[in-house]
Amino acid sequence: MSSHQTSPHFAKEDQQTIDRLVAVRRSMLQEREKGRHVHGLTLVTKNTKGFRFKGLNVDSVTRRRYGEYATLVPRGGPDDVHGSAEPRGHEMGATATILHADLDAFYASVEQLLDPRLRGKPIAVGGGVVLAASYEARAFGVRSGMPGRRARQLCRDLVFVGGHFDEYQRLGDAAIRVLSDFTPAIERISIDEAFADVAGCTHLFGSPADIARTVRARVRAELGLPMSVGVARTKHLAKIASQVAKPDGLVVVDPATELEFLHELPVALMWGVGPATEARLATIGVTTIGQLAESAPESVERLLGHAAGRQLTALAWNRDPRPVRSRGRARSAGAQSALGQRPAIEHVFKPTLHHLADRITARLRAKSLAGRTITVRVRFADLRSVTRSLTLPAPISGTRALAEIAEDLVRGVLANHPDESTISLLGISVSHLEAQAIVQLELPLGPAGEERGPATKTAVARSRADRALDAIRKRFGREAVDYGSALRGVRSVPDEFRRLAEREL
Ligand SMILES: [Mg+2]
């Protein structure tokens, strides 16, 4: 079953035309994807009664080859099934089995659940900064991340409520457990959202769409919270689908029509595109994912950097091979920073390494993990990378300890490559991860590492500082506080991209 068959309103002739159109559109997109030039692949969108009408506006060469057609797809909306997720032996050999489940306006929904007087009212969690806004508040333009004062200007009746953090954790965990009743292949990416791959359990529980409906119904009935779910062939598309589904909806994207679905959406919906990237893309006239896909990859890379540009172009074509990884399989945590072309000197690499170490260890500590093997990656001007590792006798999760070990390793790399004067990327990865119920103090580390020793006052103070920072960030977000030496200027790639890249590790 594909998208057009979800509508019973078409006459038989129309249906045949539509089948043809869908096939043509798909083959054109495939040609384009293979790097073949298809001229003037432009979509013209009109709204007719209940449907979106798309015309393929092609030049004469392409028209001769394919003819000129149009496609009709059902209009999107809550509980809209854009096609279906039933396996259909489609030529890509893939079916839509990845769910992205995301609780709606999570913190605000929990507050409304806990206090019935807040239901139906515009509320925001936070104070100085809006951490979450109810849909009633969003109707006034209130958004998370917005200064509280601005939010009050937009919505006079806005009620700020304090955070019931223990309840967030409890209800977030409970919602993810509902997903785990269907499959062990769950990858939780934040307190209130997770991916699940249901490929292995459809014989037990029905199609991915059925599973998604059941999960939504159970979370609503058992926890009293609205959850939106996207179902698609890739993680990236499933996450986009869940955003399209909001509030309180389900969108299933049929692999046969996924590019039609994806390409008309705004780039801001893409995982990794924040306001800054969105604004940059707008400077080359790119506002939809389709426009991004059809832009010259070189111009996107020039604009956003090589790695980020490539990544986004791939995602715009729904090329996202990342599997759903359950937590048990996490083997390492890492982060990297593209620097452009910077001199290979302490003044450049120390703050960068500190920033990377901060990001990695904060994630490790949040998951009560620590790692024994530290690997640094240094990329030189000619894009050649060198790595160097050190395995410690005991695992670490402290920011300063990791930063200092990484510095030592980078110094070692540079000493071995005295002719290299420019670095273009630095990365740190921590592997051999172990669970640590209580974050331990850091181990002593050779002659220079004495001050990292567990018994010293310095080590105690550092561990306290790490935990204090973690607590503040847990409440107010990553950007709320930073170590003094982690220079903001060293970030040449937006944090959204880092988060995108780091989730993979
Ligand atoms: Mg959410």
C-alpha cells in the first residue's frame, strides 16, 4: 500500500495516473540521488480540496524522457498515515520499522498532570529562561530557550511553574519502559524521547504503525501524558515524522514516498539544524529540505563546513545508516571539533580539548559511566589524521583529568610530527566504559598526574565542581554554565551538529 491508496476518493483513471506519477517522481529522484543531472526538478505546490497538488516542473529534455506529471498525496496532520509502514518488498529493500517516540511539551505536560488547575492554561517551566512551554503558551509564541521576560510580554497570563524534576525522571522512565515492552532495541536520546526499532517484533505485535498506536494509547492511559510518534525507515526521518505529528499524533512515512514527504518540510525540522544554520541556509535560498537536497553539495559545504554540509545533504536525501543502538551497546563516548586551519600550539589545542573533555565527561557522568581508554585524534592541514591512545589502570569521568590526559597525548602526537604546523580537527574518545554507581574520584596518573590523585584536596574539589556543574546543567541546560577555560570561540561547528555527531558514539 502506498500513500495514494490511503484515499478512497480517486476514480480508477486517477488512480492509474497517480501510480504512474509516483513511479516517475521516484525514478527522477533516484537519478538525482545517483548524481545524474535531472534538470529543473522543481515542485509546484497548490492546495486543492483536501489534498496537496504537486506538479513536476521540468525542462524539455527531462520532459521528453519522463513526460510531465503531477502527484497527489494526502494532506498531513495528526494521526495522518502518510502511506503505510507495511512491508511491501520495495526496491530499496527496507521497510519503516524505526519509531521515534517523543512526549509532547514534556515538562509542561507533567506540571499540568500534577496540578489539574494548570490544565488548559498557558504555562511555562523555568523562570529566567523558558525550559518548556505548554501548547496553550506556544499559541502565543512562547518557546523554550526564550528569556522569561520576553515570554511574559508575549503572553500576559503565562504562569511560571517550578520544576518537579523527580517526577520528570519517573514519568520519562515510565514512558520509555512502555516502549521496552515491545522491543529491547531502544535508544533513549533524552529524558522524554527514544528510538525503537521494531523490526524484530512485528510478528508478535503487528505492524510498526499498530505498535506505535498501542504505545501512544498506553502512555496516555497509564501515565496521562501525550506522546507523538514518527515511524520511518531511518532515525532521522522518524524524528522528523514525530515532530510533524505533534501535538499528540502519529505519522508513518512510507518508504515509497519518503522523499516527497521529506522534501516539502522546512530545513529547521532537520536534526542538527538550529536557528543559526537555518539562517545561513536561507542566505543561499534554502528553506525546505527539498531545496537543500537539490542544492549543489559544494555550496552547502562552503556554507556549513565540509563534514556538516555533507551530513546534512545526506540527511536531506534520507541517507542515514545509523542503527538504533540500545544503551548496552554503547562502547565509547567521544566528541570532536573542526578548527579550520589553526596553528598547532598549546594556546589553540588546550581550550579545545578542555571543551571536548567537558562535553564527553558530562555525558559519561549523566549515565554513571567512566572509561579507561582515552584516544585523541589530531587532523593536520592536509586532512591526514593521527590518533594516539592511553589505557589507564582505572576508569575516569572527571573533566580536568580527561582534558589533561588528552593534552599529553596531543603533545605526543605533535612531537612525533614536528613538521606539521597546522591542525584542522581535534577529537577525544573515551572507551572501555564501565558503569559507576557513584562517580569516583580520579586516579593518580604518573609523575605529572599526582595532583589528580584521589586523596588530594584538588581532586576532591574537582569532583565537586564537576558534580555541581552537572546539577546546574541538568536544570538549566548545557549553556547555562561553563568552565572558565572552555573558550566559546573555539567552537567552529554549531553545537547542534556536535550533538548530532556525538549521539552516534
Ligand atoms: Mg519531547
